[in-house]
Amino acid sequence: MSNLLFSVRVFAMAIFISVIIAIVCTGCGRDTGPTSPGNHYVVAASNSSVASKAQADYVCDGTDDHVQIQAAIDALPAVGGSVVLSEGNFVGEQVVVKSNVTLKGQGYSTTYTLESGVNEAIIYGEGAATYEDLQNIVIESFRINGNRFNVAGGHCIHIKRALNSTVRDMYIYDCYDDAVRFELTIRGHVEHNFIQWSHNGVTLIDSTFAQNIVSDNVVYAVERASLQCLGYTQECNDNIFANNILRDGEYGVYLYGDSNTWAAAGNIIMGNKILYHRVNTGYGIYLAQNSYDNMIEGNFINDVDVGIYVSSDGSGGQQITDNYTSWTYQDGMIINSDDNLISNNVARAISREDDNTYDILDLGGSNNLVTGNLFQTHEWLGHHRYCINEGVGADNNVIMNNMLEDAGTAAVHIVGANTVVKENKGWVTENQGYAPGAPDFC
């Protein structure tokens, strides 16, 4: 009898342990992606490997490949899931994404090319009425070829009226219009992408209280703006542009508001490296009309025509601090608006054009505080005209505690009324004493 009871207990214990293991290990051995039936599909390219095709849910033939990709996206349930593109080349028309969908490739080994003659966005998503109608989209880890010389319009990625969209780890090139356009979006992320040979890099448009973050991208050789924030029918505000490398174009970062109501305001432009913007007149950072109360901090700007430009038309209240600008061909900074803080910036080797008509800081607005800056050039470059040049109608500025070295004509040139210039230090070209300026300059 005791042996029988022991056997029963052992059997019961085995069942109990098996149940516990089954509960704890639910999902063990499955794919790391979505585990519900029907929410993970693989699409293979026509030239992908035999193994990739064997594992795929959809196989493309190299023509109109958007049909198979779209079928995979549409087959996902409302809760979303993922569509994974194999290695290889896909050629097709527009693909429309929906909420809670991840569209993912295999890095640089996956390329989607827009078919010739198709004049629309390659990857497109639009919320019907509110931001909540389109959310949690992820587009990552493949190449997009916009085929811009064989089309007449279209962005490479265009997400409109959406919440929590992410574009990351992409290589996007040859886009007819914008490489990435986020329109009416909130809390979007554009990060760790390489963008090349397009009209614009990343565009945020009409994104009010948006909290979009554009960070850690490389944007190279675009025709116009590497990054831009535009307010047309709504404000474009409260966005962050940080730690990007922007090279070769007309504008490194461009902000614009169509009116004082639809402004580009409260944005942060921080820690970017902006190089070689000399298309037309190239600008490192350009704040056009109705771009106010933005923070420009800690950027490195080199080899451009003008380092930082701020418009006179409704674009005051900027905080311009801790930026390093060098090797500009024209002015270091042109600040035409009022009520700005210009502090702790370094501008060196300004005005490579040897005609003595450009300045390190051309100050055209009033009520600005200019303090704690180092403005300097080098004698062998050909001097800028003034370290600080205050224009006609620029009144009530405070210019103090700056180091102003090696000016071509004078360290400070004051034209406006009631401007205070004091406690600045510097030298004339011959380094023989304090630079000339207002009577209380030293």
C-alpha cells in the first residue's frame, strides 16, 4: 500500500511540475517578434536567397512588389504586428502603413526602389481625423531609393496626422521632395538615418506642441534644407533637432512660420554639426519669419556662407548660446530681431571673402543682450570688418564682457541709440592694446 501511495504522489508531483513549466515557459522557443497568430509576415524579394523564399509568407517577382508588401500589411490584425522584408531588391509603387505596424528590412541588404513614373510618396500613412487614428508606426532598417530622376514628385516617407511614429536606421536617397516628411505629427522620432541626394532631408510641418525628435541622423548633399520645421496651417513648435551631422546644402536647419499665428516656436536646435552649406548663399541655421522663442545651443558650424541668421519679421526671443562657428565666407551671425540672448558663443576665422564688408555679428535688432562671447579672426585670412556691427534702428542693446580680437576696422561699431558697450576686451590687428569702440568700451 505504501508503494502505491508513493507512486501516486510522484505522478501527481510530475503533473504539477509540468503545469508550472508550461505556465512559466509560455512563448519559449518562439520568434522574438509578435507571437499571436497572423501578426508577423515575411516578404521575400525576387532575388533573395532560396532559404529566404522558403520561409516567406509572400514572394515578390521584381515587378509591382508593393502588391505583396501591401497584402502582408493589410493581413495584420487591428492590434498590429510586423512585416519583415528579406534581403534583396524590391521595386514597386506606394506602400500604405497603418497603426501598430512595424515595417522592417535587413539593413543595407534590403532596398525598396520607387518605380519610374510614379509620382507619390513611397511609404505613406495618414490618420483619418485625429492623431489617434494612426499611431505606433515603425519603419526601420532598409534602404529606400526615390528614383528622383525618373519621377516628377513625391516624398520618400510621408506620415500625416499621426502619433508616435518612428523612422530609424534607414538609408534614404534620391528622393524627389523630402526624404522624411512628418506632417501634423506628435511625438515622432526620426533617428539614426543616413539621408542623401534629395531635395530636403527631414521636414516637420504643422506639428503643434509636437515633441517630435530628430536626432543622430546624417544628412548629406541635399538641394535645399537638411532639416526644417514649417508652420503653414498650424504651428510647428516644441520639436527637438539634436546631434545630427548635416553636410552640403543650402540650409543646415531652417525654421519658418507663415504668420504670427502659425509660427515655428519653442524648438530646440542643439548639438548639431553643420558643415559645407554653400548652395546659393548657404546658411548653417536660418530662422525665417515668425520663428520665435527657439533655443540654438551647442552647435558646431563650419565652412558655410553665414553661420546663424535670424529674420527681423516676428522672430525674436531666441536663446543663442554656446555655439562654435568658424570658417564662414561671409558673416558669422546676422541677428535682425529683438529680445535675443547671444551668449558664450565662439566665432573664429570669419569672413574668408577678402573684401572687408562682413562682420562676425551683424546686429540689426533691439533689446538684445550680447555677452560672454569670443569673436576672433586670423590676420592671414583677410579680416572681417567689425567684431560686432550694430545697424541703423538697432537700439537699446547691451554688449558687455565679450572678447573681441583682431578686427579689420574696429571691434565694435555702434549706430543705434541707447546701446551700452562696456567691459569688453580685445586687441586691434597689431595686438598692441585694447580695440577701439564706444567711449566706455573698456
